[in-house]
Amino acid sequence: MPDQNLQSVLEVLYYGHSPTMAELEYMLAPNKNGSVRQMMQLADEVRSRHVGDGVVLRGIVEFSNICQSTCAYCGLNKFNTKPPRYQMTREQILEAVNDIAEAGIKTVVLQSGQNIHMDPFWLARVIEDIKHEFDMAVTLSVGERRTEEYLLWKQSGADRYLLKIETTNPGLYGLLHPGMSIENRFRCLHDLKNTGYQTGSGSIVGLKNQTCADLAKDLLFFQKENFDMLGIGPFIPHPETSLADEPCGDLELTLRMLSLTRILTKDTHLPATTAVGVAGSNDALGLALAAGANVIMLNFTPPAYQKLYEIYPGRENSESLSNRIINELENIAENLGRYISYSRADSLKYCNKNMPQKKALVDEH
């Protein structure tokens, strides 16, 4: 039987009112049987209403694992001396992008560790080559950079940028990122939005010392900043980090967080992250889609490099990507009454911002 108190709070969120911390903590806590399903149901309806039934595919190329960051949860952090470090050549990147284009996918995500020594003009030329040779959107995810570098890449043709905040709690951020600054992370996000990128962020669920209050503050931050994309995934411990012995993030809490993000942000693009599949059961990807997700990132990094880009363990090597994984995704989408979308899927914020608010979902049941 539905929790009427929870339903009333969820409806208030749907109308766009800013929730209180107490309301968010109540919804994040595993306090009642079946409440996560109730939240997922509303999130799925909000997703269908504001984003549609397409499951958008994006292709990732992890072109370098060189990183000077200190993130305690990530296997690429500079303290992990075990993996050989690499940077793909321009020709290797374009070959991977060609594979993405041949699969019919319209967005490439160029992702790397935070390499302060990477030549920004080299990356600008790679972006220009992609825009010239392929009809696709370019998303960058290369960490905290100088304002002028963000501007250079935007002028070279980059469309989007992903920079996850991971947590908005300054104390927790400091513990997890020794020597790094949350103020600089905020600066970068604001620079990206001001430069005209479709900007993405997100958080990790289940970090050491993280509380429901921390996650609630993350949700309020996401609502306030009105991001175009948000990635929500569970913490996965890496054996070569200081958090190696910590437990995985809880899948149900991740689904609560994902559902609330969809209800609060409505038309933001939300991926079903690979970390959900690692932390959960075989149907975890389908659960994430049922909780409001509408994007799936597929890895087109050459297999030899995929093994070296281990931000967390357990990621599947995608050597037979186009033939097997896409077919599996089509089946998952069909079982949910969805379909695979090969559109560019640019930000919906611009086209939806002036649409009139629709009637509350509660009135339709």
C-alpha cells in the first residue's frame, strides 16, 4: 500500500517547490517497505513526461589515464603507481570515434584523468578534427582546467562538459581529495556554464563518512544549478586506493537518489552508470532506467587501454560492443516499454524552459 505521506511530499517536489532538508532525508532513508518502488514509479513517469521514452546512447573514448588528482575513491589517482600510464594518439582517438559513428551514435565523450601537462591546443585540434570528419556532438570530461582552456575547447567545437562534484560537503570533499579545493571545483562548474557548455555534474553514493544529509544537500545543489546532465552512481572500492576495504555503495540508496534527482530536475539527462551494474545484480541497469535514467554510456576505448583505465574494478571489457551489448540494451529497453535512441540528445533545458507546467501526476490516477 502506498505511503500517502511520502506521496504527498513527492508531489510537492514535482511541482518544483524547494524541499526541506528534513523531507529529503526522510525520502533517502530506508524507512518503509516499498517506498523505493513508489519513488521509482513517480520518477519513471516524470522521465516519460519530460524526456520521453528513448534511451540515448553515447560513446566514450578514455584517451588517457594520466592524472595528477588525489581522489581517494579513484584507481587513476596519482598515488596509485601500479598501472602503466598512457595517452592515445590523435589517430587512435579518431579511429575510435569512427567506430562510434559507424554504430550510429551521435555523441562522443572524450574522457581522461586530470593531466595538467596535456597540451590544450592538441585537444583543441582533436575536437576540430572530430567536428570536421563526423556529424556528432563532443562532450569533454578532462577535469579542472583554466578558464581560457574551457573557452578554447568551446570555440573549437566542444558542446558539453562533464565535471562531477562528487559531494557538496566541504569537509568530506577535503578528506576524499587531499590537497584539492572544492571552491575550485565550484569555480570550474560556473566557468563551464558561463562559457556556454551544456554542463554536467553528479555525485557518488556511499562514500566513507557520507550521510543522508550530505546527499540531501547534493540534491538541493543539483536543483539550484539546473544542470543539463547529472551522473549518480554508487561508490565502488578500488583495491589500490585508501578506501579499498570500504563497502560498495548501497544500490537501493542509489536508486532513491536517482529517482529524486529525476523528480527534482525533470528534464535533465541522467545516465544509468556502469557503476550501478557493478554494485548491483544482473538487472541493476534496468532498475536504473526504471528509476528515471535515460542515457547509457558505451565504452569504445580500445580494449588494451580499457584495462588501464580502471577508475573502479569490475567494468566489462567491451571488445564486441556493437554486436552484443547494443543488442542486449535493445532488449532491456523493449522490456521496459522503451527504445534505443540514436539522436544527439542535446540539452532539453533550452527547449523546455518555457513550457507550461503540466498537471500533477496524482490527478491522473
